[in-house]
Amino acid sequence: MVKKQVFNSVGKSTPEELFVDIGLTIICIDESDVIHFISGDYKRYFLEEKELPTNLVGTLLPEIEIQLLKCFEQIKHSDANTLRTNIYDIEDRKCITVEIRKTLKFQDKKRLYVVKLQNEVIATLYDIEYDKRLSIALNEYPLKKIQRDSPIKSVSYKHKNKFKTFADSAGVGWIFLDLKLNILSCASEISHFFGVEFENTRNMIKRFSEAIVGYDIEDLCKQVIKTEELCVVEVQNNYGVWFSTTIQLDKDDLGQPMGILLSFFNIHEYKVQQIENKKIIDFFGKLVKTSPAVIMTYDVNKQQFSYVSSSIARFAGYAQSQNDVFKDAFFKNIIFSEDITLLKAHYENVARKNLSIPIQIEYRIVHKVTKEPIWLLATSSIYQRNAKGEVLSIITSTQNINETKKIKQELAEFTERVQAAFKCSRSAIWEWSSGKKNKAWWSEELCDLTGWNREEIGSSFRQLLGFIHKNDRLLFIKSMKSLIRKNKHYEKDIRIKTKENQFKWFKISANSNDSSNKKQMKVVGTLTYIHENKEAENKLRKLNEELERFAYLASHDLKEPLNTITSFIGLFKEEFFDALEADAKQYLQFIEGATIRMGSLIRDLMTYSQLENISLRRKSNNLNLIIGNVLNDLDEAIQASGAIIFVSELPKQVLCDRTQIRQLFQNLISNSIKYQYKNEVPKIDIGSIEKKEFYEFFIKDNGIGIAKKHHKRIFEVFKRLHLPEDYEGNGIGLANCSRIISNHHGNIWLTSELNRGTTFYFTLPK
């Protein structure tokens, strides 16, 4: 059963009956549509009586409930504090006046709303007779005698105990004054609100006025007595708390003034919120004026812009002070002609979809000076609705994205060129992030190169591993882990299975980022199709192996007959040399010299072929000791040429093959001594520079130099730049140096010019 508000009364009728007589219903509802209080003519609209609190839905008559819920939703989503409207009572065929007022208080963290329903016809017929009946119902009682300095009319103001109870419970403060502004009675809240004790009623209004900031209450009361007009003001107490103050003249049944009623309602929360809202509005007003974005509002019914902020002028190249900036015609005039229809359709779309989320669109305006289109990005959302929920206006924030658009266009063109380049180079991009666990990505070119589509390849790193040849897979996984751990460049040749179920060779390269967080490491690389090159390389390698094997066998087989020839030449010279004629002796010397050169060539050729096949014996070596041994071996040549050799301190711990590195230094130093002008003293500098991942060595001389066009070919086998009679040699020494450095995964090069000496450089990894 609905729990009604009870008014104890000894009069002819109760307030409840009076509310029924005038068709008035009071309902208190929270924002979840739950009824907490009801009074008056509630039976007219309710289906059945229920215990409070109860839900509004299913309690009222359906036709009343639907209309009331619409009103209730409207005020909940509105900034207004009061909603007044009419709904139709189908049963009585009468209009009902509806007033819904937001309260400032919350119950269980939910705002409460007071709803007043009243039959419009009864409300119109309501007259002054109601005041008399209500006075009886509110149970007047004799006023307690209070010592006063001036007499009070005994017939004037009687305490209305029920009104006082209602006012106290509602948090309303009130004061009754006579026409001389003597305080007759006041609510206990007044002392609490304003810190004034009412122990003396004569001229108490002056002291009370001093406790109020903003208005002189005494002057306002005198003004109300004089004009007989209602006065409503907002004041503060000395602590800054806001109150809404109503001052009204009270009259008797004959319409004669009897006194003044002052009522105070605490509106501090509302007022503070109002002040804050004003600050926010002022702030956003200034923000709109200074913001680089353009703020616009669009009237859906009129299909025109009701407001466009002045920033649009700057975008379009106009003076910002022009009045046209704020006109709908001006804005539509600068829109790119092809985008006018597009923009109109955008606003129709926003209104039609009726969504709460913003909708974006890109369009262009024309620059006043350059006549070039300027790209804008508009973000639109619903701004205002009517009582039926229909969209009235749309608000739009617009940004200048012209530079961003250019960058995107340039990026798109660059991406297109990169994709074309990758297709021409038969390469694809791939990416894997350790932070995404098994997730991977690769470009479309991988599908073109392998024949698989994206669904078949998948998007996981584990799936990609399934396409790699089993003999390459384990090494690839280990290399990837090492790449993340050491953050070094990675490059390998691997085999990947194609759609034709064949394994093709790809060169995979990768680099990781420099992130200190190993869990967020990202690896980016390329896959390049090298199958034809790999096959050609394998064929060439086999040919080289066969050639080297042939050279080794040939040189080995030639040693024996050559040794025989050399031995018999020696024997022949011992027995018959003196008996030979001069021409015969010269011929024999030619044969002996050719045999010696042939032996030297065979030895160099064997050394070159062995450098490819022999396994390296890498150990930590002190290069200062190695260079010392080399100089001892070359002591005879050094003494003969008078060479001056300066050696800087070299690394003491280098991982290398001692024999091969010794041969390398010996060949290079020998060349620096050999290739000199006659009567010129060789000067040779030997040193090193330590780099991050390797050592760089140099051997610099003041010899005859080498022309730039020969810098690369001198490292090839049998490439001689001089005649044998000028400088002896077989053209294999520098080829041996190149192969030794290649075996150690280093690089060798030179800088030189004719007549200006030569500097050879080579690197050895740490």
C-alpha cells in the first residue's frame, strides 16, 4: 500500500483531502525512476497501491506513465532545473499541468526530482477560498506569549504548526514580520543559516540584515510593503553560503496587508555549480576565439550554419576581422565546389543516424590568394534536440589538415615507389615483435614471391617457421634469439617452400631496435629472392673447387719433373759447362732461369689453393710478436734496401690463424720493399686503430704507387702490373692476402696514386 504523507489536523478537512479537491498530486522520484514519496490525488493516476519505494514503471496508468516518462527523461538530460508542460489524461479527457523540479540534494547518491501533477481545469477554478480551508486544515494554535518591546496584534499571525513542520523538514528557513518590520516568528534554521540569535525581536531585522551579504533586507522589505510586489533575490551569509530569498506581502481574506513573509532556501550547491558553469562557458568562449580549430553550429531545419568561429578566416587567407566570417553565405562561398554536396550529405548523415559518437569527414575550402584547395577535417556531433528527441542542431570542430594531407600524399607516393622497388628487386618486408609473442607481419610481396596467399601464410611467427627448410630452421631461430640479445645486424641465406612445393633460396636480413626493454624488442628485415643467384653461385663454387683441385694436382704433379730438370741441369753444368761454347752456356742459363721461375710459380699456386682448403686454427695471438718474426725473416731484404720500418704498438690479443696472418704481413711488407724507385730508401709505417667491432691495420710506404684503375684488379690471381725484368713476382701474393682476409671475415683495400706511395688497409674481427 502506498505510504502517504500524513498531516495531523483537527480542521474540517486534511491537506490530503484539499490536494484531492484541487486535483493536485505530488510525487518524489529519483533518477532511476523509483518513487520515494507520494501525496494528494494519486488514486486518479495509479493502477494500484504499493509499498514505497516502488518503480514508476508499471505503477501509473499506461497513457499517463508513457507521457510522464518522456518528460522525466527530458529534464534528466537537460541543463534546466525546472520543466513545465502539459500531458493529456485520456480517462478524464482533460489536460494535466506537469511541473518537474530538480532538487539539490541526493539520496543514496541519486538525485531526487519533485513532480507536481494537477488537473488544468480544477487549477483554473482554484480561488482564495482554498487559503481559508487550508488555514483550518493546517491546525492553527495559540501563540506562546513572548516578551516584546512593542505590542503584536493578537489576531495577526498565529503559528501554523504543520507549515513549520513541513518547512523545517524541507530545509527551508523563514521569518514572519509585521508591517513595522518587527520579527514575529522565525524558523530555527535561520539562526543556523546566518549565525544570529533572535533573543530580542525589536529592530532585530537590522542585525539580521548585517548578517546577509549582497542586499539590504530591511530596504527590500520596505520596498515590498510599498509596491506590494513579490521580491526574489540571491544572497550570501557571512560564510559565503548562497541562499535564494523570497520576500512577499501577506494579506488577509479582505486583501488587507498583514505582514511580510521572508523565506530562505539553500542554493549553495546549485549556485557554485552555476558559477563554475559560467567560468567554463567563459573559458570555452575564449578557447573558441584563440583555438586553431574552427567551431561551427549547423541548423538542421534551416540547413545552414548558425555560427562559424573566426578561425576559418585564417584558414582561407582572409583578414580575421571581416564580418563575412560569421555568415553562412561566406562559409558556403569558400567551400570547394565539388565538396558542397559532400558536406551537406555529411550533416544529413549525422542527423539521420542520431548517434552520440562523433562522425568525421574531410573536405576542402579555397584559399583566397593561392586559389588552391585547403584540406579540413570536420568532427561533428549532435548539439541540441527538441522534446521529441529530434536533432535540431549539430556542432562541428574543424581542423586544418592541409600539411598533414600533403605529408600523407607524399608518404603514399613514397610507399608506392618503395613497393615498386621491392617488386623489381624481388624482395619483401617482414616484422616481428617480441612483445606480441607469436605475432608477425610481412608485406604482400612475400605472397607474390612464394605463391602462397595471406591466409595460407597466416600471421604468426610460428607459421612462418613452418615454411623454412628444416636444415635452416634451427639456425634461423638461434640467430633471431642472438639478434635480440646482442642487438646486431643479421643476414643469412635460407630456403623457403613455395606453392609448387619447392624450396627456393632467399636472403633474409634483419635489424632490431635499440630498446632497453628486451620484452618490447622489434625486429624488422627483408626477404630477397636469390634462388637463381644462389644456383649460379653454387655452380661457380663447384667450378672454383674443381679449378683449385686441378691447380693443386697440376702443381703437385709438375713438381717432380721440374725437380728432375733442375737436378739434371745442375749435373750438366758440373761436367760440361766449361766445355760449352758461349752461346750454349747462355742457352743453359735461360733454361735454368725459366726452371727457377717455374718452381716459384708452382709453389705460389699451391699456397693459393691451400689457403682455400686449409682449416683455420684460430687462437689469441700477440701481433707484435708476429710482426717481429716477419721482420726477422725479411732481414736480408731490409738490409739490402736500407729500408726504414716504423711499427706502432699492435693489439696483443687477436683471434686469428697465426700462420696465415704471418704470411699476410710478410707479403705486404715485401711488396713495400720491392716496389721502390732505384736509389730510393723505402720508408714503411705499420700500425692499427681499434674500432667497436674490429681492428683496422695499415701498412704505408713511399713506393712507386698504383694507379686508381688498378686498385681492384691487383687482388686477382696472376694480375701483374709490371714486367718480370722490372719487378720479379708471379702476381699471386696480393691474391693470397685477399684470400687470407676473406678467411678471417675481414676486408682489405688500399689508397694509392702513382709516384705517391701506397697504403694497404685490412680488418680483423675482435
